[in-house]
Amino acid sequence: MRIADLLTAVILALGGGLVVYDSVRLGIGWGSDGPRSGFFPFWLAVIMIVACVAIMLQALRRTPTEPFLTRERLGPVLKVLWPATAAVVLMQFVGLYVASAVYMGFYMRWVGRHRWVSVIGLAVAIPVVTFIVFEQWFLVPMPKGPLETWLGY
């Protein structure tokens, strides 16, 4: 597990370094009208790099006896992986919002074992709020499917 932690932390830190580099190119200071384009990405990348260094130090202090993946740990990983993969595939046919509702509802019921009222309420409410924020307020078009077309979007 130690090698996997180190490798992941190094790859993420390198990605953070790329973000820092490009953020500096865009400008990380404060302009007359507020923060420049690279300000927030720069600081998020710095935080990510610091976290990666902490993970590397923690991994180096740990003994390398524990395996990265055991049979017992594979089940929970697959419990997250296959519904997420199915949601990405479903998104191609029904759009982001419907796929998100199906994924959220399925995951809440199957993994969380929540009551149906909560499942249906949140699986509908969160994609609707997301639609309003992205499509109506920010005017950012997201992948849509037949339902949104039927509703006129």
C-alpha cells in the first residue's frame, strides 16, 4: 500500500505543479476588478501539493507490509465503481441530469439503505437545483437528453 500511496501522491503533486505553472502564467495576483484568472486555481493547487507532501511523509513512515488491495477491500471499491461507470454510460443517452438522478437514487437506496421518500426526494431535488444553477444562472450548457428536449431545453 505504501508504493501505491507514494505513486498516487507524486502523480497528484505533479498535476498540482502543472496547475501552479499555468496559474502563474494567467496571473495569480489581485487586479483592479478582483482576483485574476489564476488566483483560485493557484491556491487550490498549492493546497493539493501540501496535502500530497503530507501523504508522502505519512506513507514513508508506515511499514510496507500491508497489501494495497485485498479481497475484502475489493467489494466496496466495486460497489462504487460499477454504478459510477453505469451512470457515465447512461449519461450519453439520457443526459447529465437524469443520469445523476438515477445514480443518486440507486446509490442512496443500495449502499445507504435510505428510506424511499428520502431517496426519491433527493434524487429529484439535487439534479433540479443543479439544472437551475448551471443552465439558468451560470448559463453553462450541460449534456442533456430526451427529457430536457421534451421540456424545451
